[in-house]
Amino acid sequence: MDAGLIRSWVEGWVVSRGAASPVVEPWGFTVDVGLSGHVTRHVLADADESLVRKLTETATAPGTWLKVFLQRRTVAPWVAPGWRFDDDGFLMSAPLHPAAAEAPDGYRVRTWTHGGVTRVLVLDRDGAFAARGQVAVPGPGRTAVFDQIETSVDHRRKGLGSLVMRTLGNVAAAEGSSAAVLGATDEGRALYEFLGWRTHGPLTSLVRDVPPR
């Protein structure tokens, strides 16, 4: 996995989530997130068996997450007891170009920006939630990070995911970003590939749920 791409994802993700600045480690990054179920995350840009074994044995605080750019089946035999796998994911990237982003009939779009993060909200004609997403741009011309893309079950297959992605892309491009990166779920990957995003590899998540006995 490209180290520069991982760094861009981490640096944009902390802006998107309001987390602490990443601490550079010999193997990647540590980020304090500050949520009860997500206290700290370790992003292993250069993971191997010995590192995963060491961190899963020594990082014992509940709410600790590990992000590993290897497939689950590779990582699973190395993991100490007390950890669970979260949903499988993928690291993806795309060049940014202005694109048409018209809301379908019956929907309206709201956007707002605060602290380097632009949020897009799609509402139906009754004002109910239909879709959302956000993009963080750490600095002028830096790689944009797309995050928390979601479409309500009741409003899927109506082009709203594409609408959110294109609207976010237009915002980031207007701020000088020429490229974007995101951590995709398995469900979202098909949409992003349809929109021209490239999959670079797996993004496996581990969560420490319980303290050691």
C-alpha cells in the first residue's frame, strides 16, 4: 500500500472527525479519537505478523482500534484474544474533476462548511433524511478525504449516493484539491468504482472490546 496515500487518508480523517493530530510511529500512526467506543486508533501502514501480535497483546484498553492494510484472513491468526473484527473495508482514491450534481425531483440539498469540513445533506420533500456525506480538506491543494457517506434504506437506488459524492467532489476541487481518498465499506465500494474510484487494497479493522482477564 502506498505510504503517501495512507498518510493523506489519516491526515484528512482526523480533520473530518475532529480527532487529535496523528502521532507518527515507526509502523504508522496513532490517533486519539476520544469516543467511548473509539478511544484511540493505530493505523498500521507497514504491518506484519510480529507487529500485529505485539499490538494486540499490549494494547489492552477497550475502545482501541487497529487499522491494517491486509486481508482479514491473513491477519486473523496473529490476533490475541479480546479483539473482534469490524466490517471489512477498502482504501480507495480518485482524481477530482468538476461534475454535474443535480438533485432528483422531490429532493433538496444543503451544504455547509466548518473547520475544514464540508457536509452535504439530502432531504426529501417532507424534510426527512435521505442521504449525507462529508469531505475534509486539511489545507489548500491537499488531498481531500471523503467520509461518512450514507443513504437511507428508503431512498436507495435513486442516485442520491452519486449526488452526494459529486457534490463533495465539486467542493474539494473548488478548494484546490486534485485528488481524494476514502475508506470504503464493502457495500459502498461498488458505488465508488462506478464513479471512477480506484481500489488500492483491503482495510481491515480490529476493535478491542474487553480488558484482558
